[in-house]
Amino acid sequence: MANSTGLTGTEVAGSVGLILAAIVEVGALLGNGALLVVVLRTPGLSDALYLAHLCVVDLLAAASIMPLGLLAAPPPGLGRVRLGPAPCRAVRFLSAALLPACTLGVAALGLARYRLIVHPLRPAARPPPALVLTAVWAAAGLLGALSLLGPPPAPPPAPARCSVLAGGLGPFRPLWASLAFALPALLLLGAYGGIFLVARRAALRPPRPAREARLRSDSLDSRLSILPPLRPRLPGGKAALAPALAVGQFAACWLPYGCACLAPAARAAEAEAAVTWVAYSAFAAHPFLYGLLQRPVRSALGRLTRRALPRPPRACPPRAWPPRAILRRLRRPRPRQSPAPGPSEAPEQVP
């Protein structure tokens, strides 16, 4: 009886995990696809190339490693499909390459926004985006090649460990984790920390005095208006929202995966499914964090949505005079017509 109850609990947990993973998969595909369309149809965005690159990486991950995670996750994971040695190496390479491409792309986007805010009038201080993204993909390719140097997968009768966590990198796991997670986390923290300091310094700056001193009346309202507020607000509180969300989302999604990479392979294999899908949830969170929270992207999305939706046909109103129009028509003065001349007043014809 106890065994059957435990089996039922395992099946329920696997079903709930499958539903959540499918929601994350659909959210990643739809969100990144919509954001990519908005970025491509809006040429005025400042960081359009970095946003498009992040959407492409997320779509590649959602179309390759996430479905394989649904089908070939190790027990007690989500699937029961066993891959051969060659497909298992391909999955290892894709995971070891796409995850650093995503994290380094997020760090590059944060640095680009930092340079745009701190040095808006110095375009020479901003490197070209094509060069930055080329360096990102070169680093991702090198980190993906490290997975090919790890131990070979187990033969088909044994459950093959196709992930990076369970022995996919061998002795290169600490190096891969430091370059794929620690380095982007430090870059992102430095970039958004600088943005917050700049915004807070601007909020603490006293306002400029008016050119002409306005005479203030001696009433009670004027005296109360110059008093400080009862609840002083923290300077830069609104400006700290976007950096806090970006750094918090990065830490919540990628920190467990990076810590699991540094743990022993046996301990990492136990929490592989949970830690992996927490990291995969970043692919579904990026369109909302870097898309919908940005005002230019929201306005462009609303404009494109209004254009795409069919407009209802305009119904022709009946020909009727409203009361105001009738009154206006009656009050309008009529032009005075000259009376027709009588027979005695007719002009004489000149012979």
C-alpha cells in the first residue's frame, strides 16, 4: 500500500512538472516571437540589435533544448525517452553553448543600456553591437566545445546523462560555470548598479532656481506648501525598480544552476530536473522583463496591435436633424430678398 501511494505521488509530481514545463515552453515561444516582431517593425529602438539577439537565442533554446528536456529528462524527471550517444553529445553541446549565449547576451544588453544612459553624448565610448555579439558567440562556441571533452555518454541500456550538470563537462565544470554565470552576473551587477547610482544622483540634485522670483502670498496655503512632506521618499526609488528586477531575475533563474555546476555530479544529478527548468524559465521571462517593461516597446506593440486588429465597419447614421441643429437652423438669419419691381417701376426701354 505504501509503494502504491509513493508511486502515485511521484506520478502526480511528474504530471505537475510536465504542465509547468509546457507553460514555460509556450510562454518562451510566444513571448520571444512577439517581441522579435515588434523589434524588427520598430526601427527607432536604441538597443534593437541586442534585443533581437536575445530573442533569437531564447527562440533557439525553446526550439531545441527545452523540448528535449521535456522528452528525455532523467527519472524522476519529465520524460522517459533515452537518447543514443550521438544525440546525447549534440544535446550537451547545445546546452553548453546556448546557456552562455543567453547569459552573456543579457550582460551585453545591460552594458549597452549603461553606456547609453551614462554616456549619451559620447558614441565613441560604445563599441559596435556587431563586434560585441560576435565576441559573445565566440565565447559561447568555446564553452560549448568544452562539453565535447567530457566523458562519453553511457551506452543505450543505461540511462544516458545528456545534461551539463550530470557529468557533461567533467573537470571543466567549474571553468564553464565561472565563465557562463559568474562573469555575466558581475557585469550585469556593475552595469545596473551604475545606472542606479546615476539615477539616484540625479534625484538628489536640488532643482534649479527660477529666473524670476514669484511673489508668494501670506496665506495659510502658501505657508503649508513650503513645508517638507510628512513621509519623505527615498531618492531614486523608482529608478531602482528596473535594475532590481533585472538583477533579481538573473539571480533567481541562473544562480541555482551555477551552484549545481559547482556541486558534485551525484548531488547535481538529483536536482537536475528542477534546477534545469528554473533556469529555462528565464527564456520566458526575458520578453516581459526587457520588452513590456520598456515604454518604447509597449507603445510600438500597442501601435502594431491596433493596425493588425480588424476595424469595425462604420454604420451610416440616418438622415435626421438633432434638436440642436434644428434650433441653430431656425436662428440663422435669412438673406433679405429685394421685392420684384411692379409694372410702373419697370425701367423704361430706350428706343
